Amino acid sequence: MYEKVIHNTEELNAMAAHLRMAQNFPELRLLAAERLVPEQDVEDFISGKRFLLAEIPMSEKKYTSAAEKLREEMWHLKDQLFTDLVAQYLIQRAKEDILFGFRVLKKQKSLQKCMDYIMKQAYQMAEKEREKKFGKKQDPKGRTGNQNQAFSLGIAETKVYQWAEEYYALEDEVKEAKEQAKERKKRLNALKRKEEHRKNAESPKKAAKDTAQKTKQTAEQSQTAGKKHPTEQKRAAQKMQAAEQKQSEEQKQTAGKNQAAEQKQTAEQKEIPDTLAKEEEHAGEPEADLEGRQITVFDLLAGPDAASKGGTE
């Protein structure tokens, strides 16, 4: 998820600090699981016991030589009896063989892993020698009979150095990548199951809490509705009375408008016969009168001279 934005431990610590400040602990745990940070370190970082989520590993540091890397690893391991002797031998080998020095500088290689490899080889050798000496017998519970037998084995110094060189010669990049992917998947699945378990545990509690809260709200609303203040009841009655008065006035206005419209319509109906009667009276007038009216108008338009002339003729 964060592979594209986080390329080293320094960026990892910066993102972790941001998530802690935002109180986003699920994302912080997911980030730590993807980067394979120990769970105890994650919890200590969340609680404030650690300043940084993860220490910068030596695999992310750049060294100019194998000797520089080995000396810093010696300082961190702080084992002057055994580890320092092996490291001094490796430093000398890196100076003599450039190819061996390049192997030491590989990112996945470390002095601590080298010491683990040596201890594993020594343990296997001791197991074989003990079986040769005491035999391999099993008791009824399936345990070997020589487990409680004290046994010591001396290993030559040259054999130890040989195992150290074998470790740095191993081509274990692919193997370590697979192991890291497997561990990462395991951590992420564990986180997923833990989160699902938490949600399943919280769901009944949350449902019961919501039900109780709704019941309480319903009861409070019922009590509030049944215990209205007298002033509120009076206001409600006044509002209802005002609404009824307004409705009554609107009905009266509507009735008045309807009555006026009816009166107007009746008056218009009465005017129609009167108009018809007048038209009939004018229709009965004689045609001579109409001609005389025309002459009279003509005389008026002609003026006084025309009237006198007409009279003389």
C-alpha cells in the first residue's frame, strides 16, 4: 500500500509520526506490518515509549568499503570475544579479495546473520557428534534419550572462518525475499483477523446501545408531548382560532364577489331588451325626413350666400 511513497526507513518513520499524530493507529499498525517492524516496537511507539518507529538498518546505509561496514556492525553487536575475531578475519579477507568485499557490501548480508549461520552450523555438528556418542533412542513420549546428556564440542578456528565465508557466498536474495513476503502476509492476516474480531465484538454492544438510546429518545418525546406548558397550549388555541377567522372572512369575501357578479349579469340582461326597442323605433321613421335632414346639412355646408341664391330662384 505504501510501497510507492515510502522507499526507506527514514520515510517510514516520518509517515509513522504523521499517523500517530492523527491518531490513525489501524493504518499505523498496517504500515508497520508491511515493513515487518516488530509488534512490540509498534506498541511502544504508539504509547510514546519510542521516539522512532524503526531504527535505520545498515542495509540502507551506503559504505565506501566492506571494512567500514564490518567495523560499524562490530560496534553495534558489542561482542569482543567471538564476533570481533570473525569480523577481523572478514576485514582481512575483503582487503585480499575484491570479489569477497562486494559480497560483504550486499544489502541483505550482515555480520549478525553471519554469526547466526555459524552458530547454526556448530549446533548441527554438535548434534551429529552427540548421536554418535550416545546414540539416538526415543522414550515413549517421543523425546530422544540423549537430550539431557551434557555434551561439549571444540571447533577449530579455521572451521569457523570457513562457515563465515560460506555465508557470504550464499545466493540468498530470493530466499530472503520469499521469507519476508511470507512473514508480511502472516502479519497482515493476523491484523485483519484481529480487526474483524474487534468489529464483531463491538457490533452487538453498539446495536444494544443504539436501541437503548432510541427508546430513551422516544420516552422523552412522549413525556414532552404529554407535559406541554400552559402557555404553549394557549398559543396553539389562539393560532387555531385565528386560522378559523381568516377562513370565515375569505368565505364571506368570496360570497360577496359572487353576489356582485350575479347582479352585474342581471343588469346586462335587462339592458339588452331596451337596446332592441330603441333600434325598432328608429327603423319606423319616414324616408322624407331623412332626405330633409340631408338637405339641411347640405345647406349648412354651402353657407349663407348659397341659401340666399337658392331662395331667389
